[in-house]
Amino acid sequence: MLDKEACIVICGYFGSDPKCRDNKLINSVAAGCPFAGIVHPGHECGESARNVHFIGNVAHSVDGCGAHIFPNAAS
């Protein structure tokens, strides 16, 4: 488990689950979160130009970090 107090968590509550893949978070807003605005798996190194899974998101008024990006178990 990565975080219990985030506004948005994608594939982060149950550890490494290779079945958790192809989730998209696009143009979302997370505000007023206790720890992190968004917890989301990252992309492979060098793949940022083709990233279609995590685009245009905003986190504000967060006590901790805006986004916590962790290694993608499905990669």
C-alpha cells in the first residue's frame, strides 16, 4: 500500500499487481488532500513523449506532495 490519504490512487493500494494496467488519468483535479494529490504508476524511461495515461492533471492545496509516481508493476 502506498498511501491511505491521497485524493486519487490508481493501482497503488494492493502492491505489485501486473493485472492493473492501461488505466488513464486525464485532466483531473485533486485538491485539499492530506498526503498526496495523485498516486499513479509511472511510464518507462524515455516514453514520456508517447505518454497517454497521465496527462493534464492538477493537484493543489495538498499538505504533502502533489503527485507520488511509483514504478509500474505491469511494465
